[in-house]
Amino acid sequence: MKLSIALTAGLVASATAAPTIGAIFDKILNKLSLDQIAKIRGGRYIGTATDVWIMEQDAPYKKITTSNEYSVWTPENTMKWETLQPQQGAFNFTEADKLVSLARKTGKKVRGHTLVWHSQLAPWVEAGNFSPAELKKITKNHVQTVARHFRGKIFHWDVVNEVFNEDGTLRDSVFSRAFGEDFIEWAFRWAHEADPHAKLYITDYNFEGDTPKTKAVTALVRKLKKKGVPVHGIGAQGHFILGNLDGEGMKRTWKTWSDDLKVDVAIAELDIRIPMPATPEKLAAQAADYETVTKNCLAVKRCVGITFWQWTDKYSWVPGVFTGEGAPLPYDEDLKRKPAFDAVKKVLVAGK
């Protein structure tokens, strides 16, 4: 009888101790930054798009951007072709160098964005009416000059960006008209030659869910890897509209890339836009969508991290492009945390 009582007491003590330890651990995690918790949850990162010019004119913004909330920066505009090589052969790395320098001083890693993209392309590239041979030489020079300039300072490169239409066909661009899809393989090989230590990504929007577009990139990456092309990851941009997430399709697609293709998955440009005005009900629904995306990243073995496309509504691209929509980010225009921030943190703390 005494043994039974002792055993029962021990079991009760064990049962009550476990949640107490868990509660203590959760309390500790809640005191950490998003990025610090993400690192504990499988070595993932939380990042943000930014540019130095914003930090130079907005000290409160800079304070949060350089804080330990984020460990990865993506230059929102300063590494695009129109900025780095506005005239043929005349490279200007001034602003991009500032960002990389500040990142290194504040302990951030940098995702390079982007080497080959049909948009924000210097006008001279299309206007020159170059022959395929000339354009190939120009593209190789751009990719390798940029990748070599930042060699050892960029840990991920978005090598090619937005090369598919929604039906899975190759997007019409100056590159696809000249080379078909061959330029994609060349760009990855050129980037790897110039900076062999950076991980190389193909990125696009609507890279979530089971669609012709995601089927197309799955087939392309499988083919490229069979040829030995150094494709290391797929970046899902994650520019969502409130309430339009296909959570299960998203998880299935990302798991296919992670488990079948054996490549890393990054949520590369996350924001979730709202039809304005942003009511409490809409902000709560937005938080639920952010929760879904974060949970799906944690559920995918090789999902390496989440990058907000800017972290505050104050500097979001959304209102300038989508009339009547906005408030897409975890902080509002006054740099105050929204329910979306709390939702992301809750998932990270729970670890699932």
C-alpha cells in the first residue's frame, strides 16, 4: 500500500512537472526575438527586405531593422539590374555596398536579389536589339560581375526570378525570346562559378499550392538537378491576398520540393494585403493567415526561413501597386506590432 501511494505521488508529480517546465520554456521563448526563436526551431531565420536609404532617413525604423528581430536582409531594390548596371558596362555598387557593409556590422546575412529578372531591367538591355550571342555575353557578364563583386558576402542568391506564367509556360522576356529556357541553366552555372559558396534559388510569386506554375518549377528543377546544375533552393514569394491561402496545397508543394527534389525552401517575400480599411476583424483574419504560413514552414523539413517584404506597412510596396489594398505587414505605419506579429511569434514559440 505504501509503495502504491509513493508511486502514485511520483506519477502525479511527474505529470504536473512537465507542463510547468513547458510553461517556463515558453515564457523564456516569449522574451526572445522572432529570429532567435526561429533559430531554436530548426535553425531557421526571420528576415526582412530593406534598403539603406530608408534607414538613413528613419532612425526608429533603422533601430528595429538592425535589431535581433531579423538576422537576414534582402535588398528590396538596390541589387536589381537597373540599379547595378544602368548603362552597359557601367556598374554602380554604391548603395548595395552600403547595405552589405551595414549588414555585416550588425550581424546580418544577405540574400542577394536578383541576378536575372525581366522586370526592373535596365532599359538598354531590351532596347539594344542584341543578337543572341551578344545578349548571352551581356547576361553572363552581369551575373558574374555582380556575384563576384559580392563573393563571400551573400549567403543566398535569387538567381532567376519570375520566369513562369500562371499556366506553367515560360514567361515572355528578352531572355526567353533569345534562348528559350536555356538562360535559366546558364545563370545558375555562371553564378556558381563566380561565387561557389552561395546557395542559389529560383523564385516566383504564386509558388504556393498545387498549380500549373508550381508543377512547372518542380519539373524544371528536377531536370536541372539531373544535369548537375547547382540549384539549391526554391523561393516562394508569398504575396498573398487576405483569406486566399491554400494552406494544405502550400504544405504539399513545399514538402515535395523539400523531400522529393531535396532543395531548400524559403518564404522569400512575405506579405498579406488587406482590402482597406484595416478593421480589427480583418487584422485578426490576417493574423490567422500569417499563422498558417508560419506553421507550414515549420512543417516542412527544409524550409529555411521567412522574409517579410519590409516589416512595416509604412514602407510596403502594396498600396502603390494595388489600389484600395494595404496594411500587409506585421507592424503598422507607426511601427507598432499588429496581431500578425503576435501570430507568428505564437507559432514559433509552440514550434508547430
